[in-house]
Amino acid sequence: MSKKIVLEFPVDLPDECLQDKQALQKGKEGIVLELLQKAEISQGKAAELLGIDRHTLFDLMAKYDIPVVSFSPEELQRQREVDKDEPWET
């Protein structure tokens, strides 16, 4: 099911501005990337919503300095302990 977001601006905008597909796409990207950064949606869902593949999403995330992987301090500490107990093979 599709959902619609309505944005209101305090000034009158020319109609052609409201039909600018590039501007509308940038607005959609901004909303989706904000939800992704707040961990409210997954990377897969973000890519799906934007109609792009995961590799393109990673490029977009890099452009806006959104980490591809993020751990809480507790998760990072647990991962360090696991890595310490299971050394990498060379």
C-alpha cells in the first residue's frame, strides 16, 4: 500500500516548482535517508522505497555520511570480545 506525505510551505511556490521531478526525488531521498539513519527502516527497505539497488544505496549513504554499519557501544564491545576469542585465519 502506498502512503503519501504532504509538505506545506509558508510561501506561494510557482506550480512548475511543485512538478520538478528532480526536486521531488531529492525530497523523497531525504525522508528515506533520515528514516534509515534513525534505524527506523532497513537498508533493504530504503533501497526498495527509492527504487535502487543496495550498491547504489551504499553510494548514496556515503555521499551523506551515513554509516553502512553502526553498532551501539555495547554491541561493539561484544563484537570485540568475540573477535578476540576467534582470531582471523591467515
